[in-house]
Amino acid sequence: MAETEDFLGQEPHPVDDDLLKEPMKKRRRSDRDQRFRAFPSVEQSALKEYERLESRTRRVLSNTYQKLIQSVFLDDSIPNGVKYLINRLLALIEKPSLDPIYIGLFGSTGAGKSSLINAIIQQDMLLPVSGESICTSCIVQVSSGCCEQYEAKIHLLSDQEWKEELKNLTRLLHRAEEPSGEEEDAWGRDDAVEEAVWKLQLFYGNGAEGKNYEELLRAKPKGKIPASRVITLKAEEAGELSVKLDPYIRTQRRGWDGESAETHIWPLIKLVEVTLPKSELIPEGVVLVDIPGTGDFNSKRDEMWKKTIDKCSVIWVISDIERVSGGRAHEDLLNESIKACQRGFCRDVALVVTKTDKLHLPEYLRERKVGNQAIQSQREAVLERNTMIKLQRNKMLKEKLKSKLPADLKILEASELVYTVSAQEYWQQGLLAEEETEIPKLREYIRRRLLDKKRRMVTTYVTEAFGLLLLTDSFNCAENLQNEYSHMSVLRRFVEEKIQLLERSIDQCFAHIERPLQEGVRDARTAYRRLLGACLVRSKGNQGFHQTLKAVCLKNGIYASRTLARIDLNEAITQPIYDRVDPVFGGIFRSGKPTDGLALMPHIDAFKHSLQEKMTEIGIRNGWKYDSYKRSFLIQEISAILGGLEGHILRKRRRIYESLTTSVQSDLKPCYEEAAQITGKKACERMKDVIRRGVDRQVAEGMFERAQQRMQHQFQQLKNGITEKVKGSIATMLTLASSQGDGLYKELADVKSEYKEMEKLHRSLREVAENAVLRRGMQDFLLRMSPSKAPPPSRFNS
């Protein structure tokens, strides 16, 4: 809805050359059909009907657009009403068919994210896999398209972004005084230093770690860097692309002595996009994203890491069978995923347990505490353990989600929050049948998400288009110009009253956050020393922590490494506030139809319905014989205007949610900068002292209270933005709908045939939905009646 929202928030503007351009060419039928290869026949039929509806709607809109352009082409001035129509028509014609569905695979080192993607896309070794070591070193996006070849685009840091990282790397390595004794030993084992040395050596060659920033700026990189900062690879076969791609996305080993140009530019890589040709398993419009678990030391890559998580509508937390029972890394991943539900577009979180074929049967039988039935084989043991893990982890995950999110969110109603998969067995099938590896189940989930999104998108699209054709056709109704318009004055007064009521409702909605904020601030003041201390203490003392802490300070309290757990001091000390705020915050921004008065969108929906009911009432009372078109247009356009607000709210939501940590980070920046300058003996302890004293000072001066005020200010800004957009858009719409002979309109080309066609398409929406339900029911019936697909005993029951 972004395009619609951006337009509706503006006054009509003169038609420029861009408005006279040709709309996008429609996709060839053969190309469209290829998009459905990943779906079973029943779902293909539904998608083709939705595609047909959308395609015919675009054709009707395009024909209407061309007629309007021809009718005003030679005019010196174009009436505002026509400008409005032309802009809206063009925006709808060029609106993307479907925004991609991003599914994030979020997991720590060696969890099996790449192996899982390879299995889902049916390409055994497209992405590098290597047991327990780090393989995928950056964010990798995998999708399918209508291209004929396999293609990869490697996006590099810009020159300015690399200079920023280079400056931080050299500052991290700089020592004004040589440490000795225990500190020298700590220096040698510090993860942050090792990674900095490794990057500089790989990019500039041996000895680069001893040069300063200015010297390295003048040094020549070992690899060739394209001016576009994008490298494109193409291949006819997946295996061929995999060989070409491997050096770019596989983590390069420390001490590696190769000379390939690809590996030398590895430190610059920030994102890899892989496109498959016409996949029969992954539908076009779905993007699988391999997301490293901890972020990155480089600011741009770390910001991309956050934004990638936030744009995912689905997050699968990936954990292998041996780590799923706990550990800090696993909990951190779950917490980050839940935060994505609060601040981003995520609406679904699931736990995907990988490598479930790994089981030591004698050990399992010795520790087995469930069931009386004897286990006869390795396969039976694996399936029994998978069932138990699903029951246990499903309950634990649901409880965790309930503690952070509103109780009526759809995700909490999901019957299945945990999947137990085995990529290895998917390929080998020596122990489990294909269905038992649950790879097909994940594919089915993906298809259902896309089908549902396509249904909702086409329904909205056809409805909006119908509203525009209603207004366009009514412009040529001569009787409109002679009708009484007192009802418009009544409607304007009613709108003004309802906008005031909406403002009060939003105030009441946002007021729910005040008490949790106050309680959270109180908790944070009590707990911040303990939370900060936990971040600054390591089991081995300062050994191996000196330069990591310096890296934390250089990045204003945050350090992300490829091998260590993410450190975020700002987030740690504000966590008590988030613990209080999270359930209420999620409640304010939840969708659906809650009735507790807490959620924002129901207030906007109530405002919409009150306007639509008033228009119907005025129409009946005043006998809108000739303005029935106009009434229908107004009702449809109000839905489009207020529907566009949802995208605006989602974009503001992240800024509001992160305002607490952003505020704390801003207040603590001077103490981080002071600590980052410390070098020499006992530097680690001195840095910790500076941080502790800085935090104490800021807390005493009201740091948490300022964070509270900043969040409340962000809520106030959101309210102001909503009401301003509503006032401006609806006022413009009512003005355009008031045909008072003031030059807003002119006689246009006849579009009655387009209107009738659009009316048929609008009616057929229900028919398409009913057909889809019937087909689904028939498919389910046939599946129930079909024989069981039990694996052959000779193959799986050994």
C-alpha cells in the first residue's frame, strides 16, 4: 500500500510528462504460467484465477488511463479532478503485483541454515555447508524468477562504508603503550583483534595490520573492485554457479594462503542475492534469507542485518538438535525474533530443529523416560524423539511468546510452532521418508503464505480499481452538475467531528503505554548495575576481553562478531523497561479486531465505518439517485486512504520501539568515547570503570526518564502524522467529489464499457474465493481417502 499511501497524502499536482508515459507492459502468459510451477494443481487453479482477475483489471485501468490522457492531451489546463484520476490510475497500473514474502532463517554458527535452504530449493550444494564451522559469512537471499539462468549478485560496501570500517579496524589495533604480562597474553587471544588482523591481511596482504589508517588508504587492495560495487555471476547449472559463488560467501579461514581475487575482496561483501530459474519448488515472490545470528562489526552491515530481520514477515529460528535445549545463543535468537514481531513486519515465528537424524541409539534408550512400547529401530527412536521435542518446545515457545506479545495474536493460535527437519535424510532417505524429514511441510507452509497474500492483494486491488472506475464514469453524468450539494456540507461537518473523536481515541490508546514505561524505568534504575556487570564480566576475567571491550566502545556500546555472542550494553540496561512495555506495545500495534480499546487499528477502522455509514445514510435521506456512483466511490476511496495508513504506522513502529535504546546510547556516547581512548596497563579494568561511572552519572541525571519521554514523544508524533494524513486526504477527496461547477471537472471520454467490465470483475471476486474453498475441500477429501504413504520396511525399518 506504500504507493497508494504516498499519493493519498498529497494534494493533486499538475500532470507532467511522467503521467503521459506508457504504463508497464504486462507479463507474457507463458511467463505468468511458469510462476505457478511450485504449486499443486488445485492451488495453481486458484492462483491462475487471481492472476486473471488482476491482469484484466490492469487492462481495464490502462484503457481508462489512455482515454483520459487523450481527452486532456491538448488542453492548456487540466481540472483537478482529472489530475486526481490520472495519478491514481497510473499508481494502480504500476503497482507491483506482489511485494516479496521474506522468510528469515535466523540461526547461529553451524545450525544448518544453508543446508536447509539447499534442501528446500532442491539444490544439494548451492550454498556452502561445512559441519560445525562458519560457512555463510554474510546475508544471503535466495529466490526464484523467470530468468533462464542461475544468477548471483554480490553487493559490496561502498568506498565510504569501507573507509569507516577501516578507521575502526585500525583504531582497534592501535596501542599507544605496549602491554605486558597478562594483558599481552590477553591481546594475543582477543577475538576482535584476530578478526581485524585477518580482514586487513586478506584485503591488503601480510603486514597490513601494522600500518595506520592513512597508510592503508594509500595502499593498493589485492583484489579487483568493480566501480559499480556489484559483481554479477551467471551459470547454466546450479553446480556451476555454486563453484563461482563459493569464494564470495564461504567464510575464509584464518591463515589461508590462497591468491584468488575473489577471496581478497571478501571483507567488502555485505549482501548476496541468488536467483533461481523457474523453480518448481519455490514460487516466485518468496525470498529465503540466510541471516547470520549476531550481526556485524561494520555499521552498514549491522544496520542491514537489523533491517533484514525487520522486513521478514516470517522468521524461522534455526537450532540443531544438540543445541535446542538451551544456551544463551539460542535464547538470544528467540528474543531477537520476538522483538522483530514488535518493531517490524514479522507476523509468524517458528522454531526449526535441524539435524534430527543425529541420534546415538544406546544412549537414547538408556535415558528414555517415555512410552511403554519397545523401540525396534533407529528410525522409531528418531521419530519418537522428534514428537517429544515438538510437544516440549511448542509449549515453551508459546509461553515465551505469550509473555512478550498480546494474548490474542494469531501466532499464539498456531497449532504448529516447531518443525523437526533433517536435510541430510531428505537427500539420502536411508533412515526417514521424505515426508518425515518435514522439508515438504516447510514448502507447503511457504506456498500457503504466498497464496493467502495473493488473495488479499488481488481483493484489495480489484476493489480499489472498481472505486476509481465508479468515479470516472460518474464524471460524465450530466445530472451530477445540477444536483443539490447540501449533503456534502453535512458530510464535511461530520468528518471534522469524527477526526476529533479519532484523535481522542488515539490518545486513550497510547496512554496505555505510560504506566508500563514508568514501572520499567523504576525496574531499570534498580537493576542496571547488575545487568551492566553481567555484560562486563567474563569467566576468564579480562583475558581475551580487552580489545573486544574496546570494540564495544568504538561502536557506542554494541559489538557484533562472527564467532561471539552479540554484545549490546544499551539494550541490556534497558531490558527491564522492555520487559514491562512489550505486551502493551504489541497490543497497541496488533492487527485483527480486538475489543479491549488497546489496539490502534480498530480505532481507525471504527472511524472508517462511521464515515461510510454516514454516507449511506445521507444518500438514502437525500435520494442520491444520480450520485450513487459518487457515494460508492467515496466509500471505496476512504478504505484506500485508511488502508494506506497501515504501512505508514508499520514504518514508524520500529523507530518508536527502538527509541529507548537509541536514547540511552545517545546519552552514553561520551563515556563510550572516553573509554575507547584508554590504552596501556590495566586498560580493561580502567575502561570498565569509565563505563560504570558514566552510566551511574547518566542514571542519576535521569537517563531512563529521558528515554521514557522520547518514546512518548514518538507516540505523539505518530498520532499527529495519522491525523494530518487523514485530514488532508479526506478533505481533498470530498472536494473532488463535490461537482460544483468550479472547474474541477470536464467532459471526458466515455468509459462506460470499462466500468461495466470492472463491475463484472468486482462481482467475480466472491466466485473465485468460493471456487478456491471448494477445490481445497475436494483436495483434503482425496488426501483422506488415499492410501497411507508408509515407508517400505526393507528400507526404513532396519
